Amino acid sequence: MAELLPPGVAPAAFAAALTEFRQALGAEWVFTSADDRASYLDPFAIGDRDDHATAAALAPADTDQLRAVLRIATRHKVPLWPVSMGKNFAYGTAAPAIKGTVVLDLKRMNRILEINEDLGYALVEPGVSFFDFKDELDRRGAKFWMSGPAHSWGSVIGNALEHGVGYTPYGIHADTICGMEVMLADGSLVRTGFGAIPGSQEWQAFKLPFGPVLDGLFTQSNFAIVTKMGLWLMPEPAEMAGVTIDGPGRGDLARLVDTLRPLKLDDTINSTYTIANGMRQITGGARRADIWQGPGAIPIARIEQALATRGKGWWNVIFNLFEHTAGGMDLRVEKVRRHFADRMPQAKLSVVRWKQGEPQAPWMRQETSLAPLAVVDWRGSPGGHSDFGPVVAAVGSRVNTLYEMVERRFEEFGLDPWIGMFGIGGRALVFVADMLYARDDKAMTEACKALFRQLCKDAAQMGIGVYRTHLEFMDDAAAAQTWGDRALPRLNARIKTALDPVGILAPGKQGIGRKPA
Ligand SMILES: Cc1cc2nc3c(=O)[nH]c(=O)nc-3n(C[C@H](O)[C@H](O)[C@H](O)COP(=O)(O)OP(=O)(O)OC[C@H]3O[C@@H](n4cnc5c(N)ncnc54)[C@H](O)[C@@H]3O)c2cc1C
């Protein structure tokens, strides 16, 4: 891997910065060898992995070392890309948006500072992974559960900062944040919310302080480095049910969304629901070559055929129900059954149940795992995937229009339309329209880029934006924010300039700070 300089930094200045970084952190925590730097490349890169290569990586042990890094970086104008676990698979992993930016790896700051079992919260550092966190809850026999993403390699903080999603009533992870400690680019440390009051016992207990609520300012942003975060934990339920809905045909999406909406709005369905299209269903336990060997995307008719042999309809929905009153689950399940029987009699519901004290099962999604990563080699190995993630109001007709547009574009660009939709709040769905590709197939990765950019434009025409993107597409996503003569990007740019005038923190993240708005 060729040596690199951070953007705009002269060789002598970078050499001086590296010497100072080594003095501050110890030489073993400043990574400059080709092998070390290669470990920060995006394994799912959409195209040339070197487009987002880092010039070096730094791993501070604590906030004092972090402050020293920031001062040196500011002096030599070396841009830094903070990551917590750096397992942001599908969105860039640990790689920076702009080639040469130095990765600031916070994995060594990995203390679980508090798990409060009276109030149900935790205070953690960036390097605490979901694996670590679950182990600690289990070790304590805590009566609180974690809400994690599908794979557990990531960081509790990193995932919440990225607006990550889980599958419990606490599945909007950014909503569970209560109080942060952040370090600004000038090295000053700030505690948000009631953390501003010395001796506060309410920092992780109440989200609305005296003054503005700042926690959100530091999610999906490059305004500061988050060094501690409070997160609320879900009390262990008394009962759970796992519901699967099968059977709706291709034309039933609008009705399905409109049927699910009232149940989600009134909290009968009190966790994230996932709607999977036919393509998403046929990948489980199958090889693509057994289904389709022709050119381009698998034709819809072929997918329908594969579904028919498994006795499945085009749409499948899964969600879990959580109940804190023993016996209450019967009512909740019955309500879901009746609601569907009245509105979508063709839908087949199957339900599995769990009660406190019984062994847990995989459908409860409480196990830590790497299993979901298996899908990446669908188009060939080494594989990759990234997704187009528009957010759409949970109104059947609008969801259906968007779905049809996205599916049509996938087929047009020769990519299998592997599409899921997550009902994470009552009022909107987040699409995860996955582009599965063979990483070394240049034509395929170019098609992914062209597809994503086309979809961004199509969605913007409908007044729809995305919730999260791969590094490759952050500018494209931000380009849709045109209301009021780009008032929001201009405000972001002003905040960025005020908090990070030299521009050393994560340039280009979410399209902020790469170039003037
Ligand atoms: C098969 C598969 C399934 C997935 N399933 C899910 C899922 O169910 N739900 C979900 O949400 N995601 C999912 N993902 C996406 C992603 O892999 C996870 O969200 C993962 O948890 C993110 O990585 P991380 O937690 O290590 O965050 P990091 O990589 O550590 O951080 C992500 C980004 O946040 C910023 N950041 C991180 N830490 C800091 C900090 N301390 N200060 C300032 N900025 C910071 C940086 O910009 C960084 O690049 C999935 C990916 C794949 C491939």
C-alpha cells in the first residue's frame, strides 16, 4: 500500500506531526505501516478501496491523550476521522471520507463506566462493543436488555451516533441517548445536559436540561468527538412474542403498510418491524447460481417462481412484541391477529412465544452474532454491500410508489432488488435497498454508484431524502437539502466553522466541511 499524505499537508509537516503523535501516545499506538493502514480500508468498498485510504491511524488511551492528538493535529492541520469500533460495514467501515485523512481509532477507550440497575441506564466509552456490553449485562445478571443491530461487532456509541437501528422497543438507538461528554476540536471537554452540573445524578436520567438539548448536534456530525455517552436500557420483559406474517402478494404493499401503521402508532407493535420483499427472502440458505445464471438482475418472475416453491408470498413481515405484565401478551397477540384478519385475511400469521425464565431463542434477537454478514458474498467473493436508505412516511400509497421506483431502477442497473423496509417509528419507514456486489467487478461497482446517484435524484423529486449513506455518497445525499437556498447545509457549515475552525474533524462527513456550503 503506497504511502500517503493527509490532504493539504506537506511531507515535512506530516513527519513532524507523526513524531509528536508518537511522543504523545507511544510509538506503538501510531500506525503507519502499509499492513496497519490496510486494516483500516473498507472491506466492502464500492470500487477502489484506496479511494478512502488513510495516511496513518492513531489510538489514544484516554481523554488526555486525545486532547494532545487534537492539539498536534490542529498545529499541523492534519485532518482526523474518529471511529469508535470502526465496524460501520456497508457505510465505509473505518475508512475516512477523504483520502489521506488520519483515522482516530477510539477502541482503547473501552470502559463501561456505569450500569445503573435502578434507573436503567449505562454510561460507556466509544470502544465498548455490543459483544462487550452484552457480556457485562450477562455477567451481572442484570434485569435490563441491550438493543443491538443485526451484527454485534460495532460500538454501542458508534452505532447510536450513526442513527443505528435495533429490534426492541429501544430500537431507535439515537433516541436512547441521554447525556454525552464530547471533546471539541480545541481540546475542551463538554458535558451535555445535566452533566454540566458538578455532582449531577441526573445526567443520564433526564434529557431536557436548562437550555438547548445538544446531544443531537453530535450524532451523524463532525462537530466534536464523543468520549462518553449515556444510554437508556430496556427492562427485561415478562413475555415476548415473535410474529411472522406471510402471504401478501406483490400488489399488497400499500395495504400492508396501512394495516401495520395503526398497530405501530398505538404501540401494540412495540418494536421495529421489518418488511422483506421476495428477493430478500430467497437469499436465505440459497446460492445465487442455483436461482439465476443469466445476465443482469434476477428477473422478478424468477424470484416469484423461487418463492412459490417455498410456499411464500412476495411480502414477509417480522416483528417482536414485548410485554411487561405477565399474561398481557395474549391480549396483544389477539389484537394483532384480529386486526389482520379484518383487513388482510390472505396474510398468514405465525407466532412464537417466550416467558421470563425460559431459555432465550434466536428469534428474540438478544444473541450477539456476526451471522448477518454472510449475505455479502451473494454476487461473488470478495463481496460487499451498501444500501440506499430513503425515509418515507408510513402511508401505503407513498411507500408503494417509492418501492416500485426503487425496484425498477435496481433491475434497470442490473442489480438484484434486495429490499427491506424498517418500521422504526410509528410514522415512517426506513428503506434498506441493498446493493449486493462483487467487490472486484468494476462494471458492477460502477453500476452501484450510478444506481445510487440516480435513486437520490428520483427520491428528491418525491421530496424524499436518505437517513444514512456510505462515505461514497455523502455529498449526493446532502445535495438534496436544497430548501431555503440550502439553509440547512449553510447552518451546518456555520456551526462547523465555529466549533472546528481549522477543519480537522472528519471533513466530508454527511457532506459537511468538505467544501463551502
Ligand atoms: C450485514 C449487515 C447488517 C447490519 N445491520 C445493522 C442493523 O441492524 N442496524 C444498524 O444500525 N446497522 C447495521 N449495519 C450497519 C453497521 O455495520 C452497524 O451500524 C455498526 O454498528 C456501525 O459500526 P460501529 O458501531 O463500529 O460504528 P463506528 O464505525 O465506530 O462509527 C460509525 C461512524 O460514526 C462516527 N463516530 C463513531 N464514533 C465517534 C465518536 N466517538 N465521536 C464522533 N464520531 C464518531 C464516525 O463518522 C464513524 O465513521 C449492518 C451492516 C451489515 C453489513
